[in-house]
Amino acid sequence: MARGHQKALAQQKNAAKKAKQKKKNDGKSQAEIKHSCHICKTPCTGVKVYRDHFVAKHPKEPLPEELKDL
């Protein structure tokens, strides 16, 4: 286990790495998610994926209005 100066350096390096990663993905993942299942809160990227999820995972539930016209 790292102690003292080595630990501080490792924490700084990890913080810089996480900041860089966050900057790289900033907003992209949230923008891609347009729908989420109102029953299980599963994020879906599109209407067709949402409909397929709903039919497969919740077959006994009636389709929501936004999915009936597809």
C-alpha cells in the first residue's frame, strides 16, 4: 500500500486522468439517451429500441401512447 508522497502523487495522477476522461465524454452520453422506460427506468437511445425493450421485458403491460403508432 502506498504511503505519504507516493500516495499523493497517485491521487493527483488519478484525478487528472478522471478529469480528462470527463472532459472527453462531457454531455455525449446524456444527449444520446432520448427515452427511458417508465416501469424499470432503463435508458433507450431511440424509439425503436424503446419499443423492442418494452415488448420484450414488459409483455403484460399495455404499450405507452408514444409507441403505439410504430
